[in-house]
Amino acid sequence: MTGHSQPIETLNTKPTREEFNEDFLYIKELYEKFH
């Protein structure tokens, strides 16, 4: 994702489905709040 700065070490790790869903819901909430 653009706008996300991550250390190189974490770029190649695959997040679990749960972590992805939590992040996605959080981003979706923010998006709906500001649009």
C-alpha cells in the first residue's frame, strides 16, 4: 500500500487473515469517516 512506510524486514512477511481483516475494517472505517 502506498502511504505505508515499513521496515524492509516486515515487507516480505505475510499477515494472517485475521490481521488483514482487522486492518481492512479499520481502514474502511477511516475511509467512510472522511469521505
